[in-house]
Amino acid sequence: MAHHFNHKDAEWKAYNVKGFSGSEIINLPNGTLKYVKVEANSVFPTHLHVDKLEFAVVVEGTATLTVDTNSYIAKVGEVVKFPEKTNHAIANHTNHTLILLVGAINTEE
């Protein structure tokens, strides 16, 4: 079992959304943590989760993270929280790759 992680060494698996891939770090019944790579000019459409809170930390690049009707331009080191039952979206409107560290905590008892 690995204990040290670096996105530069990650094994990426493509998601169903074009331009998005991920590398799992933790996958437990009560939560997950993963790297998410977003290719230049890619958008993950608006969606929500009824049973989990998510957060995204920008590791590399600049993200446009939307929560409900508010959009935030997040840079390296910044964190945006996506509450459960709240519409949110992830976009990379730059010409460079974006790397996020995305965590989820299950809120359903």
C-alpha cells in the first residue's frame, strides 16, 4: 500500500467526461480522495450529490469552480467546498493542464 503520493507519478484513468481523468488515493465507505486532471479548455457539467460534501484544492493551474450560482477563480493552494445537494461544476478555461485534489465525505447516516 502506498503512503506517499505525487500527481506527477499518478496513474490516470479517463472519466466519462472528455478532458477529465483521475487517480485514486483513498477510497473508503465514508469518503474518498483523488487527484483529478483537467485538460485545457475542458468543463465538467453542473451536477450535485445528495449524500456527500466535496472539496477541491488546486494543485497546479487555475480552476473555475462553480457552487450554485457563484463562480470562483481558484489558484494553486486555494480550496473550494461543494456542499451536498448543491449544484456545482469544474472548468479549466486555460490553455494549460489543471490538477485538483478532490475529496468527498459521505454525509448520509
